[in-house]
Amino acid sequence: MLRAHGLGPAPRRQGPTWSEFLRAQAHGVLATDFFTVETIRLKTLYVLFFIDLHTRRVHLAGATTHPDSAWVTQQARNLVIESEPETASLLIRDRDSKFSGPFDEVFRTEGVDVVRTPYRTPRANAFAERWIRTVRAECLDWTFVRGRRHLERVLRTYTSHYNRGRPHRGLDLDTPDRAHPVRAGAALAMKLRRRDLLGGLIHEYEAAA
């Protein structure tokens, strides 16, 4: 009642959320996660990916029906060989048992600290969770997946589009792979060419030659 008349103490200001903290400290941070996809034969496939929180660039590690520790660790080695984490200092992952000690050690030998999220807190890995929602809403929810190879082809195409052809509001409508966004005034004067991907499910636009 006192506060309603302006006489009570001011409410305590809440601190930043975990996702806001990650956004502020995104440079040099990688995140990784799994998501599952059901094929038309009701077989479950597990997809592993990594995302750079600063650039929003996604690296698709692969899909498998048996994501054991050996497979997951090999994907980490592949990522290191491709020099993806060369500027990273931190990797965020959940507590899934598939992320074993050897997986963490691959990154630690590259000078990357591994941070495990708390139990049952998907928001602690918010950037990865957001990408899962995006790829489902824009691609997988509209696709009948026949098998692992088909899924990997679809995801490679979508990930390439996501990295180089899809504007991001968090990047001022730039894309992860482009350092020089086109100004609005210049874009109006351009002649654009449309390219259809995944049978017309996704449209990309680029300046005509």
C-alpha cells in the first residue's frame, strides 16, 4: 500500500539474465548441443552442432543413430582440425553423458575452457536452443526425412544458407559470414536475383551480375 503512494522502498533491480550475460560476453564463446530428428521410418537421429555466440555462425558436426562418447569426441577433433575454435576461449555444453572427459580434453588442449550448464536450465544455453527452434521452424518441420544421409544433405544446405544468406537482427541484418552489410539505400537500387533452396522451401536473394 505504501509503495502505491510512492512512500515505500523502490523495488530491487534485477540483475542481468544468463542469456543477457552471454550476449554481452559473446566474443570467444562457443556453444554446443544435440537435437533429435525422426525419420519417416520412425528412426531417431541425433544431430550435433556448434555455434559461435559472437558471429552466430553454426558448424554442423554431423548426425548419427548412436551418439556414443567416441563419436562425439571425434566430432570435437574434426572441429579443431578445421580451426573453428582458434579464437575461442570458452565452450558451453550441457551435462549430457555423451559429452565425456575425452570430449572436454580435446578443447582444453586447445586452451578452451569447458563450462557445463546447470541441470534442467535450457536458457543457460540459449543461443544453441534458439538455433534448434529456428532450424525446426524454417526447415525440418517442412521436410520428410528419409534417413541420415538425406538429413545431413538438408542440414548442410540449410546451415550454409543460415551462415551466408540469412539476415540476423542480432547482427544488424548482417549474416555470420559477411562483414559488410548492404545499406538500405544501396539495396533499393540493386537488381536482385532469387535462388531457391531445398525445393523452394528457402529463398535466397543476391545482387544480379
